[in-house]
Amino acid sequence: MRMTNKIMQNNSLYNINNNKELQDKLSTQMSTKKKISRPSDDPVIAIRALRLRSDVSQITQYYSKNAKDAESWLKVTGDALETTAEILKSMAGLCTQGAVKVFDASNVSIVVEQLKELKDEFYSTGNVDYAGRYMFTGYRTDTSLTFIENLPENPNDPAYRKYSITEQLDASAVDVVNYTQIGNLKGTTKDTYDPAADGVKEQEANIENHDIYRIRLSYDNIKYDPADASTIPKITTISKADRDTSIQNGTRPQETDLISPALGNITVISSTVETDTTTNPPTTWSAQDYITEWANKQTPPAEVAVLIPETGELLISDALYAKSFQKMDADTEIRINYQKDNWKKGDMRPQHYFACDDITDPDPAKAIKYNQAEDANGKYIPCERIKQNMEYDVGYNQRICVNTNAHEVFTLDMDRNVDDLEQMLAELKEIEDIKTDLENMLKGMDEGAAGYDNLKASYAAAEKAHAFIRENAQKMFEGMITKVQKISDFTSLAITDNGTRASRLDLISNRLMTQKSTFETLQSANEDIDVTEVTVQLTSMNYSYQSALLATGKILQNSLMNYI
């Protein structure tokens, strides 16, 4: 092959250019610390880099963001539950004090006031939030657990709210309350009692103690308008078979009227009504006397129920209980529908607990439905719909629930239990004041004086009534201990569940940290250069480049012209 100077020049320049390109490649690697700058440099490294970067990005999201956020949520929830447990512990101690028989109304009043304060704090804890999101309200993180202020009762006010609430209960919702009938002692004071007057004496034998069957609604001060029959609560039942069929088919379950205006077995009596004994028989009854003195003593006994709107209680006669509740199947569902538009600060929002409608707007088409199926029949659905779990993705195909729902801990029973204690305290104060006034009058009257026998008989009746009511107060406090302990058990279960999820999250976080480190190592091995090796190569290439320049320069110095 004939070799000319031109060929030698071209070959030398080509080799120098290749050397320069390699030097540029090494220089780029030193600057970027990466093996390749474009996919075409090494397609295998490029494909592997895409996969590893995706893995690292996902794990970083799981570990550095999702898991951390979930950990914070669980910690705030755990702290709130621990606070709740301490509150319940204090309440149990106070109930133990209240159960002491030697306590009078003033001592009981102190205990009840402390219980009210702790009860308010109990529900306030349910309003705890994290980063502006309420912790215990499921998906409704923008809605507080309780009403944070009193709402107006004027329908024309924009803040007015009216709900139609349906509670889903069973036969265990029927409990027993104790009632002491004090007859003519009611309203007695030293200023109004004239022992010498006719008909003022109250016989000890007339003081009676009764147990009354009751269904206690979750709210007091429910709406009742005598001119609007729709405001009278309607109580229906649904068998388990009908309920299961409705859920399966997506149809409205068959409801059977149990207590309703249509059946004529419900009446409404305000708690402010007192028995009018000026006529025989009395023309006006208190709710309790209506059950004990009229319904239960009819021949045959009347099958009726009495609603007390102010206290949210449905009193049930013995005959109605025996007929409709005593042998009721445990799986039978009792539904009680009622309305409420009187909302005070601290009241629980019904949408967190019940199937309900916001019927503030009188147009039925504008009703806002909560916790109900979205089909045309509007059937109510099981309570698991209320359980709204907030879950975080914390790994590949791994989720963890971070929230505790309000109904798991902050039951409405606590508020209603304290209401019962307040009602009991009012009765205890009343009978103690009556007893004290009669005792002082008796001490100031000589035996044999006009009216002395009447006064003595009334005092004996007051003593008997006081014994009944104080005994009932003691039993209520003893029962309250059990009820508080039950809620404490729910709280302990929630604490354990929250702690278990936190422990699981710790394990997941540790694994994510290891995986993140592993994938980052693989990513670095795939993409990053060995700086020492590249430095040596770049230095060597620089020497080679300089040598090539010298050699090429030497070669190109001579040509055929030098020999002409």
C-alpha cells in the first residue's frame, strides 16, 4: 500500500481526535460523577438506571414522607387516647367516692360537678387535630367531633341546623331506671307547708319506689311540636333476615311499627309537668307517674310509652315491655327516628355516629344524607359504614390504618350517664331540702300541738323517700363505675390497637430504610463513577494526548519538499 504524507496527516489527526473525544468523555464523567451522560453511551446502564431510580423514588416517598406522616398521626392519636384513659381513671375514682352512703347532696354535688368537667374534657379530647385535620372524625377531617359553639334555634338564622336522626339499636338498649314517688311532698317548703291544714299530710305508706323500663336516646332536648306529628319519634323493628336480604339486594328493609302515633301507644309529656292531685283521679300526670300510677295499674295494664323531649327518654310500661321487648330476638334491630334542632356547645355531631339527614332546608330534595346507601331506596346500612379508616401506602402493596374512629372511644353514653347523675342530684337535693325543713319545723313544735301528727307523718314520709332516693343515688354511682370501666376498656383496646399499628409501622420503616439504602447503593454502583479510577484514566489520557501531539508534529515537519 502506498503511504503518502496526506494519509499520515489524516491518520494522525483522526487518532488525536479520538484521543480528545475519550479525554472529553472522562472529563465529563469527572464533572458529573456519572458514567453516562446520554442513553446511547451505554443502553444497559441507562435501562437499569431508570428502574433503580423509580425504585428509589418510590421507597423515598414511602419512607421519608408517607411513613413519617403516618407515624406522626399515630403518635398524636396515641397521646390523645392516653389522655382519655387518664380522664376515665379520674372519673372512676370520683364515682367510687359518690357511692359512699354517708355523702349528702352537697358532697354528691361536688362529685357530679367534677364529673361534668371531666366529661367535657373527655369529649374535647376527641376534637384533637393534626396539621389542621381532626383525628377522630374519619373522612370528615374538616369537621369537628362536637359543636364548638351554641347554634341558634331560629330557623331563619344561617347557622341553624336541623337533623332527622335514626338510631339503630337492639333489645339491650332497654334499661331500668328507679323512680321514687313522693306525692304531696313535692314542692314542700317551710314557707308553704301548713301542718294544721287539711290534706297536707303525706302518709309513709304512700311513698313508693318503682323501676321503670326506659330507652334513653343519645340526645336530650329533642324537637317536639304538638302541631307536627312528624316530630313524634317513630320506633320500628327489622328482623335479621329482612336486614340481611335488604343488604344483599340493595333494597329498603321491611320495617314493622313498634311504637308510633299510628298505633296510638305513645304520648309526649314534658319534664316540666307535675302531677296535679287536686282532682281524683289526677288530670295531669308527670311522665313517671303516668307509667307507674296509670298505665301499670290499669285493668288490663296499658301498653304505652311516654316520651320526655327535654331528657330524651322513652319510658315504657310493664305491659308494653312484656309484649314487645322481653322476648325480642337479640338480632332484631330497633330503629328510632327523631328530630333535633337544639344544639349546644359540646354536643356530638350526629353525622359521626348515625344514619341521619340534615333537613335544615324544608325542601326534601335538598336534604343532606349521612351514612346511608346511595341507592334510590335510601336504605340504612350497617354501622361499619360509620367506620371510616384513613390508610397510608407505606410500601409495595402495604397499607396501614392510622386513625381511630370516634365511636370506638368517644361514645355518647358518657354524656347521657352524667345527665342521669345530674337528674338524680336534683331529686336528692329536693328531698333533702324537704326533709330538713320538716325536721326543723318538727323540732320547733310541741307534741300534741295542732298539726303535729300531720307534720310527724309527713316527716316520716320524707325520711322514707330520702332513704329510697339516696339508695338509688348510691346504686347509680356504683353502676356508673361499671359504665366508666366499660368505656375505659374501649379506650384501652383503642390504645392497644393504635400501639400495634405503630409497632408494625416501625418494622415497616426499618425495612424501608434498609431497602432504601440497598437500592441507593445499587443505583450508585450502576450510575456513579469510581473517581480514583477515572482520575488515573484522565491523567493517563492527557499524557497520551500530549505524546500524540509531539509525535504528530514531528512527523508532519518533513515532506517531499525537503528533498527537492
